[in-house]
Amino acid sequence: MSEMTAAERELAELLVQSLNLDGVAPEGIDPEAPLFGAGLGLDSIDALELSLAISKQYGFQLRSDNDDNRRIFGSLRALSAHIEQHKTG
């Protein structure tokens, strides 16, 4: 498992908190593991809830019709990089 950046750690904490992932420690999430399917096992409802939490926390919207969503939500690292590029606050 690779080392998390401070931004990835913050996002992991938001992910665990907003999705009520009992038994998952933010520091135990591999930043390069898939968020959906075999990785954390998130589903489309989780994606919506996480998008809402990201919108509130970072001040921009993740759009459901974005063709890059599969890449953006591919891993904690990919999502964190996207947030760092687009956050407003």
C-alpha cells in the first residue's frame, strides 16, 4: 500500500464519515485501490452521497454526466487529484 498525502488522508476521512463505513479506518484505505467493485466495494448510491459531501466540503460539483467519472472515481488518489485541481475553498 502506498503512502497517503495529507489531501488523500483528508478525503479518506470524509469518505468514511459521509458513507458511514463502519469498520473502515481512513488510514487503512489504499489510495491506489479501486473505490468501487473489488476495492472498497462502493456502489452508485455511495457515489452520489460522496459527491454531495465533496460539494459541501470543497465547493464544487461533481457532475453525474461527466464522461471522466470512471477515471475520477477510480481510486482515492485519482479523486483527490481531481479535487485538488477544482476545489474553490
